[in-house]
Amino acid sequence: MYDAIVIGGSFAGLSAALQLARARQHVLVIDAGSPRNRFADEAHGFLGQDGRAPAAIMRDARCQLERYPTAETLSGEASHAAAIEDGFTITLSSGGERRGRRLILATGVSDQLPAIPGLSERWGATVLHCPYCHGYEMRDLPLGVIAAHPLSAHQAILIPDWGPTTYFTQAEFEPDAAELHAFAARGITVERTPVVELLGDAPALEGVRLADGRIVALSAVFTAPRTSPSTPLAAQLGCAHEDGPTGPFVKVDQWGATSVPGVWAAGDVATAMHNATLASAAGVLAGIGVHQAGVRASTT
Ligand SMILES: Cc1cc2nc3c(=O)[nH]c(=O)nc-3n(C[C@H](O)[C@H](O)[C@H](O)COP(=O)(O)OP(=O)(O)OC[C@H]3O[C@@H](n4cnc5c(N)ncnc54)[C@H](O)[C@@H]3O)c2cc1C
């Protein structure tokens, strides 16, 4: 029986496990090896790691965790989670079970991209979701925002700080009067004919084709995917969820505790704000929260 099992071994999960290992807790990290930013060649804005490959950051983090004698890692997928009398049982897809007193779900989210030909093969390279992560590398180039939900206009208003911006309404997300006013102030062009195809030698982008056949030259586009928890584990355990602007996420308190006693969640799966540093910080809080819950349980 582990003191804690962390499911998901990326920014949130490894940060949580590191706190637990340093508190001399027996912690197991189960990780399927598919972090959300695996489509990008470089991660940006993460202090001390700016511009490094996501896989290299994770490799170092996992190595550092594995130096602690009470930490274990397991490459694989947790397919089922269930409460038992003194904790939780995790079933592995490969067969076998692991048991832990407490659980941290750090399983991230899955992205559902707009279904436009040529878009998915450029995801993480020239089709981007976050200007703070990848906008600087596209500075001064012609940029687009392909609207995918009501906050797309808000995203478009930010983008001119990186490059001249065209906002594509997709004939669905027409800016309101205040947004049009902000667009004018920011020099944003509005295009109301839908984008039907991305063009160029992927992952490079040369432009987009519109439904009326016109081509608009662009070097990168921003869009907002719909997101959903990448595993049903939180739902299996009965954790409450909240609705965020891009999709549902697990409801947690400031330490990452979910609505189910003994289960914490951290990182993208438990917030509407998706960023590696924030995921890591949430993991730290959850790790400390789990340790202190264990101390409380043994003293009351
Ligand atoms: C293309 C792209 C580029 C990005 N670039 C940046 C950037 O430059 N800077 C930045 O700050 N943010 C960036 N982000 C956001 C960043 O990737 C996320 O905020 C961050 O990865 C969230 O960390 P996490 O630990 O919560 O989840 P993830 O990193 O997604 O990790 C979740 C882990 O859990 C594992 N897992 C899931 N289910 C199971 C299961 N059932 N059993 C076992 N393991 C499981 C997955 O395999 C994965 O390894 C980017 C996002 C995208 C989509």
C-alpha cells in the first residue's frame, strides 16, 4: 500500500510526487507518457527551461524524482480507479493493480481541434492555442485567429502584440460592438468568410483558403480547442466537475482536494488556466496537501 499514487507524470504529477518523496512518503507515479504539449518542439515561459524540448524537461524531472528511495515510477496507463476501505485501488491497462491511501489525479486534458483540413497536422507548430507559449517565435509575422468559441475575440485582441492579426469569425463568432471597437484600436482585420483549408508544406503554414476561394497569407494561426479530462478516472471516482470556457474540469479547493475524500487533482485537469508553470505549482500544492492530510489522519 503506497502512501499516495499519482496518476499522470508530467508537470503537475511529478511536482506533486517530488514534494511527497521529499516528505519521505511512499509514492508511485503512473504515467502513460502523453503530455499535452508533446506536439511542440520547444516549451516556453517555464522558468529555467525556456526553449527546451518538453520531453527533455520531463526526462530530467523524472530522473530527479527517481533518486528518492521512497519514490517509484511506472510507465503505463491506469484504466480504473475505485475506493476501498483504507484507500484506493488502481487497475492498470496492462493488468495488475496498485493500492494507495490517497490519490492525486494529474492526468491532463485532451484537445478537440476544429475540424478544418490541414489544421491538426500543424498543431503545436503553426497552429497554436497560447500566444504566451509560442507567440514570441512568430513575432512580426502575419497571424490569424480562427474563432472557435465566444472568447476567441478576446484572444484576438491580444495577438497584435506579436504580429499583424486577422480574425476569422467562421461565420459563427461575430464580434460584438465593444469587441469591434477594440479590434479597430488594435488594427485587427475581420474576415467573415470561413477558413476551409490550411495551406503549405506542413507543419509550415503559408496561408488559409476561404470558402469563396480567396487565399489569405499567414505564418501561424491561433485557435481554441475544446478540452476534456483525458481519462474518466475522476468521473469513475465520483469527483464533481465545473464548466470552464473550453470544457469541464475537476472541481478542487485551493490545495487541490476534490469533492471525494482522499482524492486530489492538479494541473490542466483541475483548472481552466492551462500552463505548465501553473500545473507544476498546483502539483506542489496537492503534494503538500496529501502529506498534511496523512499527518492529520495519524494524529486525530
Ligand atoms: C501544443 C501545446 C504546446 C504548449 N506549450 C506550452 C508552453 O510552451 N508553455 C507552457 O507553459 N504551457 C504550454 N502548454 C500547456 C501545457 O502543455 C499544459 O498546461 C501542461 O502540460 C499541463 O500539465 P499537466 O501535468 O497537468 O498535464 P500533461 O502535461 O498533459 O500530462 C498529463 C500526463 O498524464 C498522463 N495520463 C493521462 N491519463 C493517464 C492514465 N489514465 N494513466 C496514466 N497516465 C495518464 C499523460 O500520458 C500525461 O503524461 C502547451 C499546450 C499545448 C497543447
